[in-house]
Amino acid sequence: MNGRPLLAASRITHLYGPTAGCLDVSLEVFPGEILALVGESGSGKTTVLKAISGQLRPSAGQVIYRDGQGRDLDIHGLPEGHRRLLLRTELGFVHQNPSDGLNMAVSAGANIADRLLSGGDRCYGRVRSKALGWLARVEIAQDRLDDRPGHYSGGMLQRLQIARNLVTAPRLVLLDEPTGGLDVSVQARLLDLIRGLAVSLNLAAILVTHDLAVARLLSQRLMVMKGGRVIESGLTDQVLDDPHEPYTQLLVSSTLDA
Amino acid sequence: MGPIRTGDRKPIVPRHESQNLEKRQVEAMNLEIMRRESMRLKYSNNDRPDAGLPCRRPPIVRPAAGNVPSPMGEATEAVPTLAASPSPRLGPGEMVRVGSLSKTFVLHLSGPAILRALEDVSFTVHSGECLAVTGPSGSGKSSLLRCVYGNYLPSSGEILIRDGLGAVSLREAGPRDILGLRLRSLGYVSQFLRVIPRVSALEVVAEPLVARGCPPDIARAEASELLGRLHVPRRLQALPPATFSGGERQRVNLARGLVWPAPILLLDEPTASLDQANKMVVCELIREAKKRGAAVIGVFHDREVLSLVSDAIHDLRPPLPGGPPRPPSGGQED
Amino acid sequence: MNEDKGRAAGLEPGGSISEILGRRGREDGEGAKAYNFAYLDEDTKREIRRALLKAVAIPGYQVPFAGREMPMPYGWGTGGIQVTSSIIGPGDVLKVIDQGSDDTTNAVSIRAFHQALTGVATTTVTGRASIIQTRHRIPETPLKEGQIMVYQVPLPEPMRPLEPSELETRTLHALMEYGTMYLRLYEDVAKHGEIAISYDYPAMVAGRYAMSPSPIPRFDNPKLDRSPALHLFGAGRERRVYAVPPHTSVRSLDFSDHPFAVQSWDQACAICGATDSYLDEIVVDDQGGRMFVCSDSDHCRQRPGRGPVEAGQGKT
């Protein structure tokens, strides 16, 4: 094993009343690798993701994140201000529905600049040029900088959300079904973008998806969830080519192209 | 970690070659070791390989003059072991050892149906050697390669893979260990090219080099040269392979697998859709790989290619239908 | 005509609150003593004073208080009136302005209200007042130590335009996460090339809390910075008070490359000739003729070299 994990979640359990969101989920993510959580709706993937990002306090379990200075932080033990700061700087969260992750009341440039301004940058020119740069990296036309996101298409919204998250160079990005609801060609473009950024920025990511083809394309390791539990995990190509569990075999065989 | 001196290392000596090696050949091999070692060390620093380092890095010190290595079997000095790995269970020159490997699929959706793909397979492959895996259709040849690559989990048995100076047991290896192995030691050319939309053939072939620390422009140059050897013209190189013919895709696949100098190469039907000229190029590439000390395991349907490149043959008999059932070992999950 | 001019300078004759209260009092036989001093009962005043003390102790922090039902609706200055009522004493001298003027309807009514229910002296000269209740302006005359400014505030929360949730804004204040404020400024510069907020310009108090200084023009923001006077802000509908203690830093938010700047005019005041005060533009005739006049009527009235002039004395 090379090095220590960037994030280690141990025995995360969250109960929504009597219904279990997730049960006893443990995972580790190392720098520069992408881990996929796959499973059908209701399998608990999003619950796990929200527990990891600090948005949801799990009923049991611990999430330890190793920050840029090498300190191990218990995400749910942090004071709220520190946790929110972490979520704004070193972590990123890409929501399934882009309008959940964007401020629809301000322009696209303001959306990207948000984290920079929150981080204390008080130079308008510098913030704006960084926003322009990121718009280019996510392949949105520069003249859309001052438009409200309400005028954007679905794929553009998702790319804007990615730019908004990546502007502070987070070390770990959590993606919740980033390609859900997008047309195939738009999806391809977005996946290509994510792949490229992950490589060029050496991102670690946890990707939640129900689409096995997306998981195969983007991730190195895979965990299959069912009923809130992780039933199988391993290398992505190994789990998808040599599934052991019945449910995994069902998932793989049901997919048109995996 | 001081400078790497060739005197400390035992160069990997191919099995069948003369014991009195020319100094030039020794130096070439030591350069190869040096480079592989530096790539391994780069990865072991817990970070992505430093993109600033050129991928063909000259050795840190010159090989000691007049130092002809002793024949295989005698160690001039104690071979230093990798820090965290167990004592190497591979002999010198051995690259892959498969012991009593069995793979059984349990298809829960069909019954469940039990499918015995491999039964009690054992062999060893040495550096500079090409082992051809033969057998009738369905005898598990692809499955064997996939087991060695870590793509399939063996049901029972052992696979030892040479990793630098030590060995890794696939039975004990976790997913990240296997990822490391694939980065450093294992190359794989599958039968099918998985097409990623919007990525050009050149990028597809250059990517393994970039991932191992090569600067992108040098990587692209190497990729382009290799694709050229395989008769993929420049104008095609810039296009995504989605629209390529089967043969063109296979050549992109081959280039991707062969562009970086893997110590162990796994080739699954590398010449399946190729014409005569390209087949010869592939044979040439395999020969070059063997010459630099790589171990090759291949599935070749073409008898000509098989006779040209292989040094040994392992024949897989299909499992006997009425034979003694061997229960699969417990699930090899992580 | 009641001409109680000695006490109520500038009061419009007829129909005043004091007259109404006085009449009622005469009917009851008790006069204005039917009401508590300054209208609010003592327990309420104590509660509001406690809130004010807390506000002064935490500059810029919005302190909730239980606002009382006042004899005028929300939007007519109930917050400022409650603050004034809580702090005013018999020895105080009160000045009330609305948009800088002592003689607009609201200023007159509020001054009469306080005057009738307390009997305190009132003035139009800024330098003579101990309490100045204001709507939307700070007087041009520099304030002195010992003076108290009371502001009428419609919306105390500076982030409300961008963040509708009260829970969220309170959290942002508590955690000092003011990125949202700068988003607003960013949008302005992106749209207009400069920060276009002309009134109610948000400012940072003592480097800790962002506050809305009430809808005073940004021209007046610098007057808050390290002012020797005490500034109290009351919002009646929202039920919040906040304060800027004397000599506290109040820095208007801006970008390093788009610094805060105040308005300026090419003209001077048509009446007094001042070039450094905030000017109102007044349409004087049906042909659209305009003139620029000091917004601060008291400032306009004073002349250099003469003593302070009350409204209603001498020609303006």
C-alpha cells in the first residue's frame, strides 16, 4: 500500500427513521484515484456521499479526512465553521441537479467567483480572470460569463457546477450522478471533461452513479451497493468483468454496454 | 536511498542466451533495469509520477566497467529486497509463475450455472521468453490472461508476478496493489478496444506513457511513431477510433499496450484482424520486447506468428465434463 | 390656535398630536399624563435598553427584541421611535429629521409625538441635540461625543437580497462567511463597471459583522467610521436593534481594484453655496427647471460667522 488514504470512512450508518439509508459502509480513497459507488436508486449511495461530505451527520460511523497539511480531521467532529470551510475549499460536491449546486440568482461568473470571494480574495480583476479561465477549461463560451445560469442548457449547467467546485483546487471531489438526465452526446463531453481534469489536476474523486459504463470509464475502483450495504468491491474492470455476487451479475447483465 | 549502482543489482539474464554476454548487451539491460527501477521509485513516492522527468532517463551512474555478470543461479552479492514485500518466491529470471490456478464462474442468473474455465494450470515464464497459450475455443485462454492481469479473481491457486526485484502474489494483493502492478510490470493487450468518445487514437496510445510520467509531447511522438509502424497513417491518428475498422482498432489497441516497455506482456490474439504486413510488425515488436528482457504470454491463433515468436507452448485442455467437481474457493472479495 | 412655540419649535399649527392628546386628556381630566413617559411602559424600555446594551457590546450584531405595537404602522419608523423612547430622558434635546430635513411630514409628526409624550426640548440645530432620530440621512455637521444618532431601519439584514433564509443569514453572520456580500458587489461591477449601490451600502463594523447602515446614501457611510457619537439602529417590523459604538471602525465593503467612493456633484447648493454636502435635486416649475439644494436643511440654514440658527427664526 502506498501512502495513507486521503479519506477514510468507517462503518457509516445512517437511518432515516426505521428505514436504513446506509449500513456499515466503509471505504477509503487515495490521492489521484477515482472510486465509483454504483447501485440502483435507493441503495444508499447518495446518503453515503452526503455523510462523507459533511452535509449529513450519520447516525454512526466516522469520516476521517487528511488535509493539505497532513492532519487527520474527523469531519463530523469539526466545528461547523471549519467543516463548511472544508467543503468550500478542499472538498468539492457536484450535485445531481445542477441548480442545487449553483446560485441561480447570480451570473455564471459570480458562481465561479463565489468560492474565491468567500476565501478572502478582494481583487475583482483577478477573480474575474480566474472565472474566465475556468469557463474556458469547462468549454463554455467566454461571452456567457455574465449570463445567469437560468439561460444555460443542462450540460452547460453541469459543467458550470464543476468549474465552481474546482476553482479552489479541491483534493477530493464528490460527484453525485453527474451525467444523470443528460443527452448522450452531452454526457460524452462531460465525461471527457471530468476524465481530463481528474488526470491533469490529480484529483481524487468519489463518483456515485447507476450507469456502469460511466463507472468503467472514470473509476479505478468500484463498490456495489444494495439495500444500503456494500456487497462487492474491487477494481472496476474486475468487478464488472468478473462479478461474483448475484446482484452484481444482475446489474452487469442488465446494462446495455458495460 | 543512495545512488543506484549496477553492482548492487543482479541483472535479469535471459534463460537461453549465452552466459558470456557482450558488455554492450549488459549495459543495455542495465539501462533497462535502471529505467524501470526509477519508474517504480517514482510511483512509490505516493504521488503521481513527476511529469517533469523525461521517461527515458539516463542512469544515475555509469555501469561499472568490466563487470560481467555471473551466470544465472549464482548471486555475486545479496540481492536487496523491496522494503515491504515478502522474500521473493520467484527465482532469478522468473517473471510469472502460475501454480495450480483454477477459475470457476458461478452464474447466479442462470440456474445457478457452474462454469469451469480453468483447472489446475501451472507454468512459469522467464524473462526474454514468450509462452504461447493454446487450446481449443472455450478452453480458457483469455480467462488465463485475465487472471494474470488481475481482471479475473482466481478461484484457487497462486499467481506470482515479478515486481521490480520482488514478487507480488495476486492472491494476497489488494486492488491498489494490482493497480501498481499494472502501472509498473503488467501490460495487457485485449481483443477488443474499448472506445472512449472524443479521444483521438494518438491520445489513446500516448496515455499510458503520460500516466507513467512521460511529458505529453514526447509521449505523443512515441505514440505516433509506433502507430506509424503499424501502418496507421497520421491523418487517422488524429481521429477518435470510434469510426475505425476492426483491424485499425486492433492496431490502436496493440500500440496502446506496447508503447511502454512492460516487463510482462499479456497478448490476447494480437494478430486476429491484421494483414500479413502488420502481422510481421507485431512479430517484430514482440521480438523487441523479448530482447529487452520482457516476458510475454500470448494467445496466438495464427500458426505462423506462433512459430515465429514463441519459445514455449502451454496447452490448455478443456476441463473434463464428467470430471471430479472442484468447488470454487471462497469468494475472493476485497 | 395653540402657539406653544417655546417648546415645540417648527411645529405646524393645528391638528398636532399634542393637541389631540391634550384634548383627550382634558376630557379625562388628566392630560398627556394618561400616557407613560415616552409612550412605552418601563418594562419595555428596560428590555429594549438591555437589547441596546448588548448591541453596543457586540458592534454590528443584530439583537432581536420584542417590538411593541406602536400608534403608527410598520414602515413609518416604529423601530427608531421605540429606540428613542427607550433612551430619552427629561434633560435630552431631541432633533428629528427625515431625508435630512426637519420640516417634512414624518419629521414633524415624530418630533411632535416625542415632544408631546415627554415634554423634552426639541431643536433643529444639529450641534444642540443630544438625540437625533433620522430617516435616511446623517447630518452634515460633524457629531460630537455624547450625541446619539437613532436610525430608522427597514431591512436590517444586508444579505437578504441574495439569501432569503433567516436561519442561513444568521449562520453566515455567526461564522463570518461574507462571500455572499461580495457576490453582490461582483455582480454590480460586472453589470455596471462599478459598484452601483447608492444607498444602504453594506459596511463591516469593527472588522467582524457586516451591517446595513439603513438607507442612508453611501455619501454618508464615511461619517460612521470612528465617529465620536453613538449610533443606534432600530428596525420595527423585523424586530432588531444594532449599534455602532463611538470610535468604532466602519469600513464600507469594496474591491481592492474598485475602491469605495462617494457621490459628488458639479453644482453647489443654490441656497447656501455649499459644495461639500449631499444635494437634493428639486424640480421647481412645470418646465422642468431644477435646482440643487442641500439635503440637510439645518446645514443649509447655517451661515459661517453667525451663531446657530433655529428653523423659523430669521429668513432662510
